[in-house]
Amino acid sequence: MTAPDATGEAAAARGADRALRAAARHSAGRLAAVSACSVGAAGAALAEPAVLGHTLDLLLRQDPGGARWTAWCAVVIAAEVLLDAATARLTGGVDARSTAWLRRLGLGRLLRTAPHHAARHSPGELSARLTSQATTAGAVPAAVVGAAVALLPPFGGLVALVLVDVWTALAFLAGLPLLAVLLRAFARDSGASVSRYQEVQLAMAGLLVEALAGARTIAAAGTAEREQARVLGRLPELGSEGRRTWRIYGTTMARTSALMPLLLYVVLGVGGIRLAEGALGVGGLLAAVRYAGLAAGVGAVTGRLAAVVRGRAAARRTAALFDLPELPQGVRRLPGAGPGTLELRGVRVVRAGAVVLCDVDLRIPGGTTAAVVGRSGSGKTTLAAVAGRLTACDEGEVLLDGVPLDELSAGELRREVGHAFERPALFGESVAAAVAFGSGPQPAPETVRAAARAAGADTFVRRLPEGYGTALADAPMSGGELQRLGLARAFCHAGRLLVLDDALSSLDTVTAREVERALARDVRPGTRLVVAHRVSSAAGADLVVWLDAGRIRATGTHADLWRDPAYRAVFGAAAAPDTQPPPTPAAETSAAPTPAPIPAAGPAAGPAAGPAANPGTGPDLRPAPEPDANPGPGADLNADPGRGAGADPDADPEPGTGAEQGPDLDADADPGTGPELEPGADLDADADPGTGTGTDADPDPGAEPGAEPDPEPGAEPEPGAEGAGAGPGGGPAGRGGGGLRRRALEAPGREAVR
């Protein structure tokens, strides 16, 4: 086990003590009442031996005043009992208030800090710090008062013992040095042991929550036993520290329990001698023995000291949250009716000593949709967090409509800057409350439903048992449905800047396109900053910000940036020499689980439709060469070559073309030459350059038309030639040939995504 840093431990202890003093001030009135009742009970306990001794002497002498003093004895005993009960009741209230104050303070700091600071603590550790550790720490203020007041009866009893008889007091004092040594050793040893016990307990709690969160992954990997061993790996250490703590406590209690009776026997013996000498009466002997018992009660302080030691150790754990830095905010407001212009000037962000963003200068005009693209680890999410003021930059500044974000009030910032995340967390009792969740006035029900429609969530929400009133616990959702509700929440509170941090990643392509159209049409106009991984998202943006290793490598339109092979590689596209963007909508359209059979193309699609067709080898899927094999970036790659430019692929065919309307296979083939496709046809087959057929190998003479032949052993695509016909009979480079890959089929009746 790593030795603790003495400097860090001392600083943590000082921070914990400051927090405990603040908690005591928070409950100052009730704590004063606890002190008063405790002192009153201690005073009654000190008065009781003297009153009892005097009453006994009066009764032995048959003095008439004995009856009155007997009544006083009853009053003193009753007062002690009642004051002890009041002390216990008030102590419970002080403990509860102190615990609640510590939890509110810790949770408030946790929620007001930047997410990367909070992420330093695991969820299980945070849960333990704010629950059991805060409860133990919250008991310290009252425990300190109780321990201090608990010293009054022993020391008061010692003083009274001196007043009753000096010799009996000296006999008792002889054993106090040994008692002091025992208590000091207990406080020192138990404090260190309890601190280590709680440290191991927190670590195990973090591992347990981590395992529970990843239960599906553990089950799928078949590593349940290994994870169990990992979570419980420090259990022997926890047991060792627990046993050591109880051993220290038990040893101290045993020694003090043995010492105290010995001291009482010594006092009783000396008192008997003094009684035989006539120096001490019967009542005096009774008082001396009772006061010696009170003085011996100093050993009972051990339990109260143990509570203080445990509480201070727990406070050090909880106080770690109090040191989390708050994200500074100002009091300014944005200018009215601003367009939402976002500017980043010299932004630099450092995390754990590594530079995540470096010298980022960016201006996004108001009303613009900007897509942030880049490889994993390039800083996209950090840029989105900085732009929305979820975290602060270490250098530079971020402005919205000319106002630095750190100067805006928290309310103004969250009203005008919205966020949607990849894995949203939903809050609220119902689905409607989860969509309406946010700062500012509560949105109207119609606003909530409109936001859900824009996010593509209205259909599945209406199918829930209670619709929008369904409790979240009774509404199991897929990842895509959960993400759509997160988008609906962001749309419901959309301001002049909306940050979408990979918020469409769990949606199928068709739904994502519908959400993008609704975002442009149905959501409050403003600036959009979209962290994108799909080509279609980048292609649909007004501006693309290309991040590379924390720096802006380039900005521009998707069509312009596509000419760079390194930019194409960000999306996994081949770095082919052509400069045209790929047919992103067709490539991104999600295929149905079982594609519907493709109907015949019409009378013109017979066996003699094209010179490259081979009736014995199945359909030829190669598009015919076109005069312009490399259109510019703005060309519509889904256009039908047999129609005019800009023709709608879903439109009814013109009279006389002889083509029936059917699913669009990227619309690269000439309607006049397309063969009939059988349901079993292989749309991914590579053409044989030597034969001009759409198969991967020589056909089996007995094979049925449209059957997929076995691939040629050892055949590999030519580097850089994906989508290019590179041999005789192949199409022009960059436009077709046997290498063309059909990645998705549009179901009949579905609108072709352009």
C-alpha cells in the first residue's frame, strides 16, 4: 500500500476541520441547546452524591429535615434523567442538520464544477462520500460538545472528592497518569486505522458501482468471476483494518475497565480507614465513593473520542468535494435579438498535463450550422464543452455575440446555450417532465410535444402506456429513443446557440436526416455546433471545422475539404485521386433487415440491354461510362444518367422512357441498360475485368442466374482503386466498374435521401 503524503494529509485535515466548524455554525442554536442540556445533566450528576450523602446523615440522626432532603434527592435524580433525554433528542437533530449541510455543500460544489474535475471521482466513491461518510462526519459537532461536557463529571467528581476527603482523592489520583497514557494511545492509533479503513471502503465502492454499470458487458464477456475477484480484491485489507480498529478499541476499553474498578476499590479502602478513624462519616463515605465513580467515568470519554476520530476521518473524505473549483460566472446579459455569433480566440485547454486544444481561433457566424469533425482524440468534445461553457479554457476566451461566456450570468448562459449529448441522462417523474427539464419557465405541453416531434420521438412516446405522462421507470427505451428524448429536451429549450455533441450517433440514417431537417425548419433559429462522425452530417453543414491533434487543420465546406485525401480518411473513405464527394446520402442510408425484391426495370431491361451483359453469369451491375466521369463537388451523384440534370429519382418516369419506378440503386446505372435483378443477386460483387461480368469469379455453368459465386482465392482489391473500374471493360476511374459497392438499398416507397 502506498504511503500517504504527509503534506497532503495535513492539508486535507485542515480542510475537514474548516468544514466541520462551518457545519457547527450552521446549527449553532441547536448546538448551544445541546451544550446547555449536557451541562445541566452533568451538574445534576455532580450534585447527586452530595445530596444523597447529606440526606443519609440526616436520616441516620433522625433529623426532621431528612424528609425535605429526600425530596431534593428525587428532584435532582429526575432532572438528570430528563436533561439526558433532552440532550439525546437535540443531538439527533444537530447530527441530521450537520449531515444535510455537508451533503448540500458537497453536491453543490460537485454540480458547479467543470465535468472533468468531477470525473476524477468515480460514481461509487462520490456516492459513499455523500452518504455514509457525510453521515459520520455530520455527527462530529455534537460529538465534540458531548466529549467536552463528558469531562465535567470526572473532573468535577475529582474536585468534590478532594473537598470530601483529601486522602481518598490522593488515592484516586495515583492511577490517572496511566489512564491518560491509554487514552492518548487510543486516539492516535484508532485515527490512523479508521482513516485507512474508510479509504479502502471508498475504493471498493467505486469498483462495485463500475461493475454494476457494466453488468451487460461483463455478462457478454463471461468475466463475472474475474470481476467479482477484482471488486473484492481489497476485502482482506478492509477486514484487516477493521479488525485492527476494533482491536485497538477493545484493548483500550479492557484496560480502562480494569483500571477503573481498581481505583474505586482503593478509594473505598482508604475511605473505610478514614471512617474507622472518625475523620469521615457514613454520608461522607457514600459521597466519596460516588464521586470516585464519577471521576472514574473519564474512561467513558473513550467512546466519545472514538466518534470524533471516525467523524474527522470521514470529514476528510467528504471535504475533498469542497475543494473542487467552481466554474466562474458573471452577471452580464447578452444583447437582445443577437444572431448567435460564436468566437473562440486563442483557446488553449490542458488536461492532466496534456494539451487538448491548442491556439484555437474560430468564428462561426450567427445562424450557421458548423460541423466539427476529426479523428478520435482530436478534441471535438472538448471544443464543444468550451463553446457551451461546460468547462473553462486555460487560455484565451469564448464569446457569444461579443460577450465573453465567463461574464454571463448562469441563468442567461443556460437559457441561450443548449446542449444535447451522446448518452443523455433524463430527469423528472415522467417523459414530459424529462423533455421539459431545464432552467427558466416551465414550457407548455404543446411546446414539449412539438420538440418531441422535431426530434422524432413523438411516435414512440405516444405508444407508451400513458403517453407523455408515463413514468420514466415504466418507459424502457433503446439507445436511439433515449437519444431522441435528449434531443427533444435540447430543442424545447433551444437558444441562440445549440451544441450537439455526437447527439445523433444512435439514430439510424433516415431518422437522423429527418431530425436534421426538423432542426433547420421547426426549432428556434440560431447557431448550431455539431460534433459529427457521419459524412452526411458534414455535407449538410454550412461550415466544417476539421480538428487534428487539438488544432484546427482547416475550415470550409465539405465539398471543398473533400479534395484532401487526409480529410476523406477521417470518414474512412479511400484516398482515391478523384476529388468528388461520395454519394453520402445513399451510402449512409440504413438498409432494411431483409431488402425487398427489386422489380424489373421495364421493357428496355432485357438480355440485350447492354453489350457487357452475359446471360450465363448473372446480372451486370456496372454502370455504363458517362461523358463526365469525374463531376465537380456540387454534382448530384444520385441523379439518373438517363434523365436530365437535377431530376428527382423518386419522380414518375417520363412517358416513353420505358422504365418503371423502383428502388434507387445509387442511380448510377443507365435505365436503358440495367438488367433485371433477382432477389438473390449479389450487389457487392466485384466485376471481372476480363469478362465484363458482375461476378467475382468464373461462373459455375450449373449455377442459377443471380446466385453469388465463390470469391476468387487470394483476390484483393487494388490499393486506391475502390469504386474504380481498373481493367478492360471497366468503367472510367472514379465512376464505376466492378469495384462499385452498393452499401444500402432504399425500401420501395421510402424517400430517396439526397
